[in-house]
Amino acid sequence: MENLEQEGAGPKRGISLPFSIVFATVVLTGGWVYTTGLRVTQPPAVTQISDEAGDALEGTVLPAGGVELPVQWRDIGRRLVASGVIDKEKFLEIYADRGGLT
């Protein structure tokens, strides 16, 4: 008799517990979304600036007089030609069309 009580007394295992958890989660999430509503954020508006302001900004970023960088090229061209990176004939041909090298 004890064996019969122990076999039938426990809860049935299977898919009922995982199904109940998933169902409760769906119901609670649905209620939460329904009461608070979906919040869709708007992207920030694009601000238009006048041509004068754009020119002033461009002058600040790119100075009209240019920028002198502290770079010394030395003989890099000669070394590139000597190592075969630059084909001297093709290089001179390109610059001949543009008025030559200065």
C-alpha cells in the first residue's frame, strides 16, 4: 500500500512545468508591454547651418594657407625607383603630360 501511495502521490514530470513557465512569461511580458506601451525613439533632427557658418567651420578645419607638416622626404623617390617600386619611365611619362616635374 505504501508503494501505491508513493507512486501516485508525486507531481507528474514532463512538459507541464516548462510550458507553464513559458506561458507565464509570455502573459506577464504581454501585460507589461500593453500597459507601458512600446516606446519608439525618434532620431535626432538634422540641424541645417548657413553657408557663412559652414565656410567659417571649413576655414577652421582646413586653413586657407594650408598646413606645413614636419616631414622630410629626403631621397625616398630615388630609393623607390632603385628598388623597382616605381617604374621611372612610366612615372616621367605621367608627369610629362602634366607639365613635367619641378
